[in-house]
Amino acid sequence: MNLLKDGVALGLVVRTELSRKLTVDGITQAYPVYKIRLDHLYYNDQNDRIATWISQYKSQHDGQSPNTSKGDMYNDIIEDFIVKSNPAAIVATQNNIELVDQREPGVVLVDGRIIDGNRRYTCLRRLSNKNDRFKYFEAVILERNIESSAKQIKMLELSIQHGEESKIDYNPIDRLVGIFNDIIDTKLLSVSEYAKSTSEQESDVRKRMEITGLMIEFLDFINAPKQFHIARDLQIGFPLEELAKLLKKCKSEDEIEDLKICVFTNILMKTSNDLGRFVRKIKDIVTSDYMGEFIEEQKEIAYRVVENLPPKGSVNEKLIREVIRANDEVGQALEQSMEKSLTKAKKTETRNRPIQLIEKATTLLEDIDMIILHKFNDSELQRVKRQLSKLEKVIDEIRANLDE
């Protein structure tokens, strides 16, 4: 059904006196707002947040996605996902709409696909079950379809969801899934187009692409390729962000791959309640002489974990939490390896601290511009001489301790 033609003619769509400003194809203008019957709208399966949940549905239904043509059945499936993603937000929004009606118009395509307003639409569907007053959704209707205007529609959606002042606080994994789908997998958008839509720097988008790549590698590592809901459920966004920084300190590609295996295994086994902080601690080991020893120990344990992983298609959140992570022996072995290497690295750092300070002091003194010294007045010269005398005493004391 074309909402602006058939919908209006049948009385299912009614124009209101409201309008909403949107920037479409680089042009900002006010678009009229319509009241649209709820049963002639449907959720956008290409929305970043919804795409994460659809990955879970596919894993439970032999790789099949929910069918958008099945009307209420399709909407019921997605509604359940949206409610579960943030129940508190749904309750707050639903209570507000019930009290003062829908205040912020959404955005839909002419075929009924919702581009902005999934949460509001969800709340109205729930409220309409007990009161017909809520059976309409107020929204701008764009005369576009996903087949011919996919790029423009996606850029508009990103602009609304991430680029405006009232942007939704997306789960980090949802954003990574969006980057994977839009830039890496389908190549629907370029980095510059994505950055423009979300009002970000291109460098920030590229950093998130690195983290997205790590998410894909992690899911492959645990035999759960593209099961994004697992990444979201395990809350691996921040640990992967820290890992991306850590990998830049590696000296070779082999070291990078080895370190990924170590960190992926610890994330899977959840050897710390704060995995982001745990990954940051590894930095002290990476920059020490004990990196090789740490890597070998961790890899040996990692291989034991990988060998016992179920085949692809069998890994899910419950199995990870109740079976894989229940192996206390492996978890303790990983923790002990980490603590041992970290203790050695810290001892070495403490022992080398005097050398590091002397090297730093020498570098600072060597950077003094001698020409400037000739321009000092008497007071400034006396101050320099006093500090040099103190410095000589400190050096003499250090030498005396070295001769003991």
C-alpha cells in the first residue's frame, strides 16, 4: 500500500497541522506530519539495533529472518526484541505517551517502513491493545522506498539516530553491527558518507571499524560467526576497544594474532568482572620482557578452550554462561598466568625505575639551550647555580651508593 495515495483515500492516513524539519539529500525543509493507522506500518529490519536482534532470531530459526510481509506476526517478533532491549525505557516512554499522547513525530517511508520512532511505535502498539485512542502513529511520510533509495534512507536514519542533539544512546555493539552492515559488508556507505551522516570525524569512524573487525574475529573464534546478539549479551564492546589500542603496541603481525587469541579467550571465559580494565593491564606485560612467556602460556590454555567449543550453530549465550564459563580450572589457569606475568613485569619496572629517571633527567638537561643562559640576569644565573649545586649533591650520593 502507498500510504500517501491508498492510505489517504481509504481514510487510514490523515494529515495533521503539524510539521517536522528533516534534511534529506542535503536539503532541509519542513515536512507535513500524518496520523497513520498502526496496522499499516512495520519495523525497519535494516535498523542497526533491530539487525542485532534479528541475528538471534536467525540463529534460532535455521538462518531464516522474520518475514516483513507477515504483518502483525513480523511486528510482534520485533516488538518483543525492542522491549527486551531496554524494558525501563519502554515503560517510561509508554507512561509518557499514555499521559500526554505522542509528542515527537516519527519518520516512515511511503510503504509503511518505520525509519525513526521504533520505540514510540512499540509503545503505541501496546497501548492500543486496551484503548483505541492510541491506534495511530504520527509521522512524516517520505515518498521513497528501500529498493531505489537505500543509501539516502540509511543516511537519513543515521542522521536522526546519531547526528541530532536528541540522539538515542545506542548500545556499542548495535553501532558496530551498523558499521559492519553499512560500510564493510554491503558497502552501502563510504566512510565519509557514514561520518557525515553521524556528525563524526572520519578518523573516529575508522577506529570503530577496527573494533568492528575485532568483533567479527571474536565471533568467528568462538564458532558463532555473525551472531551479533552474543557480542551484545556478553558486553564485549569496551574490552574490544581496549584491545584495539593494545594491538598498536605489538611489534609484529604474529604478535598481534597471538595477543588476539589470548584476549579473546579471556573474554570468552570472563576471567574478570571488568574485562576492559583487565585488557588495559596487559599493556604492562606487552611492554615487558615477559611478553613471550605470557603469550605461550595463554595460547596453550586457549587451545584447550577452542578444542572443547561446540560446532558452529550450537554456540549461544546460555551455553557460554552455564557450560564454557563453568570450567573453573581453565579460568583459574588464565588468571594465574596473567597475575604471574603482571607481577614479574611490575617488579622489573620498579627495579628499572632509577635508570629510567636518570635517562629522563639526562635528556632534559641535554635539551637546555645554552644561548638562553647568556641572556639571564644575575638573579636568574644565581638560581641556576643553586640548582646545579643541588644536582651535583644528588649525583654524588647516587655514585656513592653505586660504589658500595
